[in-house]
Amino acid sequence: MRVVAGEYGGRRLKALDGDNTRPTTDKVKESIFNMIGPYFDNGNVLDLYSGSGGLAIEAVSRGAGHAWCIEKNFSALKVIRENIAVTKEPEKFTVKKQDADRALDMFLEEGRSFDIVLLDPPYAQQKIEKQLSMMEANNLLREGSVVVCETDKSVELPEEIGSLYKARETVYGITQITIYRREESDA
């Protein structure tokens, strides 16, 4: 596993041992960022089920300003921190050991909002619709924000969730990538 492009391009990242996480392959990661970017001009990133931190690191490598990596697995947190160290810019990342729903509540209390949200929950524990509805209703998503959902290819996500609309859906083997965008107001 490596950083595909940007400032950290080519740097090797560690993956978590075992079956608890499924690191996004470099090919899928490159496709995701070609669909949503491929490069960014600052902005906040939320990687809600961070795993190895690879997607958040890729976003910052491509120009995002700061990434929040949320993960509840202790072993995964260790790998995320080791991978962030590879960037030599740890100040661009915030790592929290927390359940995804509690993290969303924390961001709501802080009044934080995001430009890019990366959702790659364990396939058996998906609450994507519920979490996106909560984020959208509580303004955790900025106007024009993009949400990347990585699921099993059998998962059917709705065309719209509030002001979020499904912009693209692509299948890679057993993995489905669904991209939502938040509409921008005319004001």
C-alpha cells in the first residue's frame, strides 16, 4: 500500500494485520480521487472509519488542509499514527480513538464541518444512510462537499439523502464506491 499521488506520492504505508480491516487498494484509491478531485485546494477531511489512515493521507497529499481520522480499534490507531509519521507533517492530522457516532456528536458540539467525508465502515456494521442523514441535517457537511462511501457491491444506497445527491457509483470486484455531493445554494 502506498500514497498514489500528490505531495506524499510513492511513500509506503502500513496496513493493519488480520481480517478486521480491508485497506482500499491503490487502484481503487486512485479511481476514487480521480472521481472527486483529483487535487484539492485546502479543506477539511473526515475519515470516519479510518482503518490504516490511507484515504485521509491521500486526501492531504493531494492538497486537503486537515484530516480527522476516527477509529475505535487500538491496533488500527497505532498503524494510522505510524502512517501519518511517514508524511512528516503530523500537524495536518487529528487522530481520535472513538466510535463513529460519538465522533459525529463531538463534531456537532464543536460546530465543525467538512468538505470531504470518507465512509468505509465494516461491511457488517453499515449505518451509512443514518450517518449521512445526521451529518446533512446538522450542517456537518459544507455546501459543495463530497462524500465517498465504500461498501459491498450488494449495498443499495438511495439516490438522494436530504441535499446530498448520488453523483456516481462504480463497482470494483466486490467493492462499490458511491459518491455523493451536497448541492450548493444559489445565494
